[in-house]
Amino acid sequence: MFTIQKAAAEDVLIIHQLAHQIYPPTYIDVLNQEQIDFMLENLYCISALKKSIHDGQEFYLLFDENRVAVGFMALVEKKSTSLLLRIEKLYLLPETQGKGCGTLLINFAANEALKRNITTLELNVNRGNKAYYFYLKQGFVVTQAVDIPYYKYILDDYIMRKDI
């Protein structure tokens, strides 16, 4: 049985540790090691995570039956042509993938959106990330392919949305 809990500011170390366990195997076939290291340092160091929380991202931790954190998600409300709930981050330890944890987190995000009178979820996924196929199975559709300059790198993403 998995449980989801809103992360507090003092949980940034857990998120940092999870990111360093999850990010490399997730992107090893997509990004080079230099970019993986750069992204970890810029997005998942303690100060960057604290800034993300300060700037409005709400982090949630996923715990297994032994109360061990096995994944995390970050949500933020965004005003586009309408109000969206963006899934900014969704990462699971490799050994938990395929066990329904991703679906649990997507459903949690959908419920959070509905509580806020929001009927659309949005996320970005790297075009080479196999999670793309998972999001399609969850009912997300590609609304745009984007190339986002990020320092000396280009993030080649799909923007995906799901109506709930």
C-alpha cells in the first residue's frame, strides 16, 4: 500500500536524494552524463528545491508500506487560456515503476485539480523519455513539441494535457 503526503520544507533532502537515485537511470539513454549532472545540480540541489517550493511548487512524496519514500511529484497552478494544474516533476524509483505508482500519482494530481475547480492537467516530457508512452496510456495528448533553451542545452519536450 502506497501513501502520498505533501512534502514540508524540511523534506527537501529526501527529494534531493530521490532525484539523485532516479534521474540518472531515467535519462541515461536520452541525455549525456554531463547534462544529467548539470540538471541534477541545477534542479535538485537543496537550494534549488527550496526555491521551487518558495516559488509555488507543491511537492508530494510517495511512500511504500514501510514508510520509505519511493517517488515524488511537484504541482503548480498555471494560468494559460484557462487555469491548469501542471505536473512539474513526477519521478519514481526504477524498482517501483510498473506497479501502479505513476497512475496513483496522476490520479492524485487529477483529484487535486478538481478540488481547485481545475479540469486540465499539463506536463512536459522529454521526447526521448519512455514515460511519454505511460502518459499516453493515462489519457494525455500531445499539444505541442517544444525545444526549450536551458543554459547550454536544448530541452526537447512534448507538452501534454489531459482533461479531467
